[in-house]
Amino acid sequence: MNAMISVRHLARIYRMGEVEVRALQGVSFDIQRGEFVAIMGPSGSGKSTLMNLIGCLDTPTSGHYRLDGLPIERLDPALLAAVRNKKIGFVFQQFHLLARKTALENVALPLAYRGGVPRAEQLERAAVALERVGLGHRKDHRPWELSGGQQQRVAIARALVTDPALLLADEPTGALDTRTSAELMELLSELNQSGMTIVLVTHEHDIARYARRILELRDGLLIHDTAEERHDRN
């Protein structure tokens, strides 16, 4: 069975004038369907670059990346955008909700952008996604009427509404207090237990502990993978 994510010798080099920044230097790993993986590392370690590559928001300078069996580095920009919209749900530190729209309307937006989904079905699927994150009773509220934790749950529902194969969360608790962060991570754990593949970027060890596996980056290199520890013990 193909891995959900298969990365081989992935590198990303940025050139700023005559300066060359090697943000990622030949990283290789697999993530299987249903895994919950945290990517950790200090500022400048390459974790955001890796997340952007996994999320099809950027393309590698060299190396190979397969998402659900698709050779991502070979796709043209239009196909890449289609894969991103169909296969991946994104959750960011900032909630990026539209202030004038209700929670229900915000969650339905990816279906509206995709096209071909009737408005009634968009709203029905959005309502189901909000129920899934425990906010069905707040569907008619606008962002300013919701707490930070509730807004992030709306953002998660929006990521889930397209039934993605993969959920990517980039510092999702960065704007939340400790208690609300724990509640949000419990929600992500529940989603993972239901079969969702989740990759989380965080610099907080307390948050990373919710994942079942941790990949640690430093200076663009993968320096530690807890899956290898488990393999060695077995």
C-alpha cells in the first residue's frame, strides 16, 4: 500500500541575489495513512519550508514527493492547485475567517471555490463539519461572536468540509491559551483516531506530545524521527 506522503531527498534552495539559502537539504521519510505526525525544530530549521512543500504551496528545488501516490514535482501549476484543493485541508495559526460571514458560510467557502457543488449541498456539508468539531449550535454566529478556540474549530471544520485525505496544521495553537490549546489538540486527536492523517508543525513540546510520531529538523536536515526509535526497540 502506498504511503500518504513519500518524500525522497527533498531539497529547497532560495536565492536572494547572490545569497543562496538552503532551507531544506535532502530530507527523506514516509508518512502512512492514519498517522499523526508532528514536525518540530527551531526557527530557521526548515519546518515551514517542509510544510509548504507537503501542502503543495511550493515546489522543491530537487528530490521527489508523492502525495497519495501522485508525483507532485511533475505536476503543472493548475494540476497542483487542483490536488491541493481536493486532497489537503489547511489549518493555520491565524484563523483567516471572513468577518462578515457566519461560521456556516465560512466553512462552506472551499466548496464554493471548488465549483460544481450546489449551494444547498455546500451548506449541508458545512453544517455536518461544524457538528463534527462541536460547533453545530454556533453555525449562525460571526467570527467576532466566537472565542479564539471556537474560531479555530471553525477553521478546522472549513479544512474538513472537502473530505481531504490529509490535514496540515501549521502552529494551530499559537494564538490560543493553554487550556484552549489542550482542547483543540484533543479534537485533532479524535479526528486522527477516526482515520484522518494529520501533520502538525509546532515548536511546543507539550503540543507535539499529542502526535504519535515526531520528526525533528535542524538546519534543513532531518535529525530525529521517533518512528526509528520504535523500530529499533522492536
